[in-house]
Amino acid sequence: MRKLFDSIRNLGFRRGPGRIVGGIAGGLAAATGINVWLVRLLVLLSFLLPVVGIGLYLLIWVLTPWQDDSIPLEQVLGGR
């Protein structure tokens, strides 16, 4: 599992520092250079899709590193 979490960290994607809820939209906005409010709107619109919206958001939330490189799923499993 350590290799998986290390490879996720090596992607360079982090939660946005100025976050609302989980910081995923802020991280996506910072990575793509798109306005953060537009990304937040698109994320909210994706919640209208049954599994894709909320399910994908939750999956990304547990796998996306915080600014200090800690990953929520890794912490739950007893790592780092």
C-alpha cells in the first residue's frame, strides 16, 4: 500500500489551501489554472449525476493529499 500512496503524492496534486468542504475543487482549480468558483460550480453540478458526482468526490477526497502530504485513507489504515 505504501507504493500506492507514494505514487499518489508524486502526482503533485494537493487539496487547495483556501478550501470549502474538502478542498478538492480548490486543488483542481490550482492545478488547471481555472477560476476556483467555476470549478466549484462544476463539482456541484456533477452531484446531480447519481454515482459519478458524490461517489467520485468521496473517492478523490480519501485519496487526495493535504498540504502536508498526509492522505486520509492512509491515516485510517494506520500509515504515516
